[in-house]
Amino acid sequence: WSEGRGRAYVAVAVLCYINLLNYAERYTIAVFISSFLLLAPLFGYLGDRYNRKHIMIGGLSVWLVTAAGSSFVTESYFWLLMLLRAMVGIGEASYSTIAPTIIGDLFVGTQRSTMILVFYLFIPVGSGLGYITGAGVAAITGDWHWALRITPILGVVGLVLLVFLCPNPPRGAAETHGEGVKVESSYQEDVKYLLKNKSYVWSSLGVTATAFVTGALGFWTPAFLSRARVNLGLQTPCVVEPCDSTDSYIFGAVTVVTGILGACLGSGLSRWFGEKVPNVDPLICAVGLLGAAPCLFIAIFVASASIPTTYVFIFIGELLISLNWAVMADILLYVIVPTRRSTAEALQISVCHLLGDAGSPYLVGVISDAVRNSKPENQGWSFHSLKYSLLVCPFVGILGGLFFLLTSVYITEDRKEAALLVEGTVN
């Protein structure tokens, strides 16, 4: 791209910083999912047709205003808090659908894979910080409102950096040596193209399964471990807030460490075997989910006997799941033509949230309540009911692994087809 590598690297750094805040904010409170699901397809459409930098600036501005505003709402106006938190989804919808496509247009090949790795490393880091800051700031200040103010304050810096340092490269600039791909199509044609792309469809289902597992674990693991401690007689039940946040801190740290190690390992395996095994990326994702399933299964049941052992298997399971983060994103970028990547990102993320991390915590909770109500007189049944409901996670993980195995069947051909389409539009 004509403006040089230096600015491209600076742009990735800015996008990574905002991604960190994006995921830290997400795990503080997750009501915004409703607006996100409605707006992500819209931003996907706009991102394939208009100035992506301007779209992100507008979305992030709304995010900062609504996120900061929600922190000043009192308990008596709970409906207003929910409304403002829902509007936070505007920022994520604009950013999540567009930022990866900009990186895809700045780099190609192994450089793109490396930059995508760096970008997605901030998912576990942001998620872990969300757990830690959400619990820590509220405990230190004695006011939960302050937990909602940290990311907007830091977000102002990200917005300024985005305005002055992030470019808006031509779509397909990296693949076409700066020329870009200029192909006009309707939204209906874009969706039809995506649904015919088998690698995209199957990998999107695999991504959804991954989100289902991580969403349920992220929401319920601290509570599960706290109940396990009570069941083992290591602590008394918490009946008055604030409760002990030890497991939130530990799980947050585990999420950060395994996320970084897993993403680096997954990306490294992709580069190492990439030339020898053309379909290695979906195979890595499949191994990650299929390997994590038995680890999670063991962790769920061993919690009845040993908390440290439970953390060991949670660590291994999260590490294996984290192999997928950067690799999954790279798959989308090279099997989809540049002019349809924002739409592809939007639809994948919408399905991922709707059927994945938005619904899985609720489903696990419903199953847990149903099991617990079968023996309401049993005091220890609160722990065991959650234990049995969490078993849905390893089973969905196995299903996700199968989706990625199916992706591996089609990915080589779909990747070649996308490259030929880009080459044809330029020539």
C-alpha cells in the first residue's frame, strides 16, 4: 500500500488498543447484545461500500457517550441503564465488523496472519481485564458505577488515535499492490455469495460453537468454582454483598494467559504447517475444540474433589480453545473477496452472538434451575445442578470440532477461488 508499512503497523496498534477496550467493556455487562445483533448487518453493508474509518469513528463516538452516560444512572432508572447499555452495541457493531477487514487490506500472507494474531490476542486480554476491573473497581470504590467508567475514559484516547493515525486503505489493497478491488454488488448478491461458500458457512458454525463454549464458561465458571468451595467446606455461602471475588480474579488471569499462549501457538502451527498442509487452519481449530472437550468434562467433575486440579484442567481446556482465535479470523479473510469481507464479518459475528455467547449463559442457567428445582430441599444441589448444566459446553465443543473438520474439506478450493476472483477484477 502506497502510504508505507510504518503507518500500517501504527494502524494495527491503534486497532488493537480499541479491541482491548472493546472486550473489557463487553464482559462488564452484556445487555448491548440486542442492539449489536440488529446493527451488525447494517455496518457490514456500509463497511463494504463507504469510508470505513468514518463509520468506526461514528460508532465509537456513540459507544463512548452511551457507556459513560450509563455510569451515572441511578438504580431507580434501571430501564434507562439498560437502554444506554444496549446502545453500546452500536460501537461494537461498527468496530468488530470493520477493523479486521482493514488489517486484511493492509497486509497479506504470513504478515497478515501475524497482524491478525496480534489483533486477536487482545480478545483474551480484554476479556480477562473485564473480569478483573469489573470486580476490582467496584470493590475498591464501593460503587458499581465506577466499573462502567474505566473503559470510556480510556476509549477517548483510542478515538483520538483512530482519527489521526488509522488509514482507510482501498479494499483489497494488499492483494492488488495498492490498486484495490472495485466491484459493485447488491446486498442480496453478497449474502448469496457467502451462503454458497462452504468454507465460510462451516467455519462460521465452528466459530459459533467456540463462542457458545467461551460465553458459558466466562459467565458461569467463577460462580461454579465459588459453589464448589462451599460444597467442599472451604468457604461459607455468600448471603450479603460484596462476595469473595477470588475466583473472578483467578479465572480472569487464566483467561488472559491461556488466550495469549493459545493464540500464539495456534498461529505458529498455522505458519509452520501452512505450506505442507493447505487445509491446516481448520484442522488446528478442530483439534483445539475436540481436545478441549475432555478437559472441560474432567474439570467439571473434579471440582467436587479439588479446586486446584479443576483450575489445571480449565487452564488446559482454555488453552486449546484459544488456538482458534487468530486462525478463525484468518480463514474468513482469505476465503472471502475483499469487497464482501465486512458483510461476511457482520453475519458471522451476528450468528456467533445470537447462537453462541449471547444464548449459552442463559441456556446453562435454565438447565441449572430446572435440575435444582428437582431437589429444592437439598442445600448442596445448587452446586451439582450447575455442574450438570455446564456439561453442555464440552458437547457443543465436539460439535464445533466437527464443523471445522467439514471446513477443512472445502477450504483449499474456496481459497483458490477467492484469489482468482480478486486477480480477475484487477486484470
